[in-house]
Amino acid sequence: MRFGLSYNTAVAGTDPANLNAIARHADDLGFESFYVPEHVTLHPGARVGEVEFAPDLPIADPLECLAFVAASTTTILLGTGVLLPFHHPVGLAKRLATIDVLSSGRVRLLTIGVSSLPGEAAAVGVDYATRGRRAGEAIDVLRALWAGEATGTSFDGEFYSFQNVTSYPKPLQMLPIHVGGSSAAAAHRRPARRRVLPRRPVDLGRTARSDRTDAHDRSCRGSRPGGSRVHPLGFDRHGAQRCAGLRRPGRRPPRRRHDLARS
């Protein structure tokens, strides 16, 4: 049985000591993965379905958080749940490759979504109606740059275009890219070229901890007999402190654990 932990700073907070302690504790316990969600911006009245987001939720940058915890962990895999298509892929390619190099190749669970907040897209100058196509093209750019050689890489697409660009350092291996979401569009977003992860747990099969990155790549193609499920787990503020062995003075945290895997 493999477990993943989703650390949502909107609930667990942005205290660096707490973030570091929980990541290290999860790593020591043998958790397979550590995910951080993303929202680039919020605004008053922002909502997804019946859920309204408070405009002052402290949703920290996921890649900065992953770089931070990478320095104090050794084996836990690093993931986003989900990274949104509001980053220019040329800069993003270098950021992701750098974290992968500094973490000794642990960026194996990069998950990309398309956001459900039109105001978030508008704030960064992205046409909300084209965000799916933009995400698909950004994935193509990332892979082209990671595979490119010193002679330069060129790209000419609908949203991104450049000539003879090099991007170093390279990730230690080509980074797997997963597509997260619960819509039909997410499920059909060029699945032959990208792994698609639904919001529900998926069967990743049994992986040996010493070689789990390669096994994880293979198992993401679908369920296999004898596999075990991986559940991204989240915690409320007190549950996160309890996981890390922390206690608030004079207060006993509740025993209930909440699933905050959805961003």
C-alpha cells in the first residue's frame, strides 16, 4: 500500500517549520508522494460549484514549496495537484528541471490541470476558453525543451513560438506529465501522449522503493493485477500538526482527518 500526502497551505498554513516537519515525517514514514496544489490568484466571490473560496486563503506557490521540502527529504516523490496552465512553459521547463536535479530526480508526479476559475485566467491575461489547448501546447513545449540538445530547439505553435532555444539543466530523466481533472475534456486530452489521472485514486501497482520512479512510470498506464491504491491524503490544520508530532499549547487537536486533496 502506497500513500501520498497533499499539503494544502490554504488550510495547513505557510509556517515553514510546520511544512518542513510534515514533509520530513511523511518521508520517514515511507509515504510515496508529497503533493502541493496551486491557485495563482483568487478574488472575492471565487467559487467552484457550491464551494466558495475566501479571497485571503494563503495558497503558496507549489514549486517553491516543493523545492523547500526537497532539501530536507530524501526519497518521497514530489508532485503538483494540480499545476495550472498560467505559466510560460519556457521558464517553467527550467524551474521543474532544476527542482528535479536538486531533489535527485524526485519530480515524478507533475500533474497539470486547467483551473475552474475564469477570474484567475483573466488576471494573468489568459483566455479562459482556450486554457485546455494552451495546457496541451505547454506540455509539448516542456518536453521539447527537456529533450533538446545544445544545437537549440525551435517551436511554432498557436500560443508559443521560439527559435533555437536551449534549456539547461535537464531533468535527470524525462519528467512524467499527468493530466488531472474530472471532466470529459480532461479524460480525452490527448491521452495517447499524456498520462491522465482522475481525481479518484488510481491503481499504481506495487513498486519497489529502491526503483519506484521507473515502476511508477510503467504503472501509470493503467491498473495491474495485485496492485494497491495510492490515496492523496490531506489534513486540516490540527491534523497536519498531529502528523508531524506537533501540538498547540493548551489545545488538543481533533482526531478527525479531512481529505483536502482537491484544490
